[in-house]
Amino acid sequence: MRLALVLAGIVVAVGAAIAAINRIVDPKNEFYSGAPLTEALKSNCLLADDVVHSRSYPEFKRDLFGRRNTKTVVFDSNAVMQRGVNLGFPGFGPETLLDEMQALERATPQGRRLNVYVVTNVSWFDPAVSAGGFDTSFAERARYLLSPWTVASSLDLMRRSRTLAFTGWEKERAGGTCVVDRGTPFPAWRADGTLTGGQPQGASTVPESFAWSRLTPVDRALTIARARRWRVVGLSGLTPRWETYEHELRALFAKHGYRWRIRRMQA
């Protein structure tokens, strides 16, 4: 019995040590840290996407909004619209819009008016495309911290660069500009939340069906904005003609007293 307890204690201690090393080094950059953003803003540098990592997009954009004194925000899945602070990111969708509108509500004092631009996309209502969602469960994080692959990656990164392993980022010149990165400077984020060096994603064909349930999170997000008396402008990225998409989005925004406009693709 005593031997079993000793062995169990050793296993727990080794697991805790492995998890601690992997958490500090974080080779896949699964955990968000605001330190690189602090350095990028202080030094007027770009922030490389490899510092943020896709799982941390929501945390990064919420942190950026908290640091910027702005009354104009943009939710754009391509993160290219340069107006105010762009809180969108690749993979943004209806569910993410609701999550981020709720976060914006929590972060904004009562009575403060915002101008909100919501750039929708045909892909938001394509059942074959994810509706968005960046939450990582505790079990997923635990598997990552205890994974043999993560241990190997941590040790490899420690051998290659102690700066990247224990600081998590470095500042360098790339493409004639300053970039805070983890070894891959581009694509990178500007201080206004737009993405440079990325490829805008958009639908070129009409989906086979319309994901009706995805109208609900957009409706709830607009309800929040209307309750806070924010000014909302609805826009659509370049898209092929899809009558269902155009009719439903125009009607949904009008329900809350907002306008939604669409840009046509050139023939």
C-alpha cells in the first residue's frame, strides 16, 4: 500500500513538472499573454500572428479593445476594414459575434455610445462551415500540457532559442518594419486590429443550403447593441448573389432599426 502511494506520488510529481515546463514554454502558444501586445504597442511594432495563435484570437481582441480609447469597433472576419479598432479575426462567425458582443457589453460602461460595424459573410450561413467558436475545454488544455509531443516540442524550442522558450517572443526587423514575433513575422496584426499579410477569405459560390439557426446568435448580438443604444451598420463582404442571404440579413438588421448593405461581386 505504501509503495503504491509512493509510486502514485512520483507519477503526480512528474506530471506536474512536465505540465509546468510545458505551460512556461507553451510551444504551440495555446495560452494568451498580453506581454507581446504591450511591447508591440510601446515600440510601434506589428504583432505577428504566430504570437497570438488562433485559439487566443478572442482574448487578444478583447485585450486590444481594453487598451484603445475608441468609440468605433468593427467585427470583420477578414480583419481588413480600417476604421476604429477591428475586433474581427479569421474564423469569425455568428456564434463568435454573440460572444464578442457580450464581451463588449461587459467592457463598456453604461451610457457610453459605440459605433459598431458588423461585416457579415456568406460563409456564416453555410452549414458546411463552422459557425465560430474558440473556447478550449479544461480537458483539452490538460491533454496539451501533459502530451509527450508537447514535451518534445518544449525541449526542442529550448534548444533552439531560450528567448522564445522562456519569453515567448522576440522583436526584429522584417519587411522594413518592426515585428514582435515567435520566428514567423507575417502575417501580423496592426495596432488597429487589422491583419497585414493575410489572405481575405470569402465565398465565391452560393452554399447548397442556408443554416437558419445561425440567425439566432446574430439576432441576440443586435439585441445587445440596441439595448445599449449603440449605432450599428451592417455590411457584407463581396459575395455572389444569394437571395436568401440578402433577404434574411436585411430583414434581421431592420428588425432592430439598423441598415445592412451588400457589395456585389464583379461579373
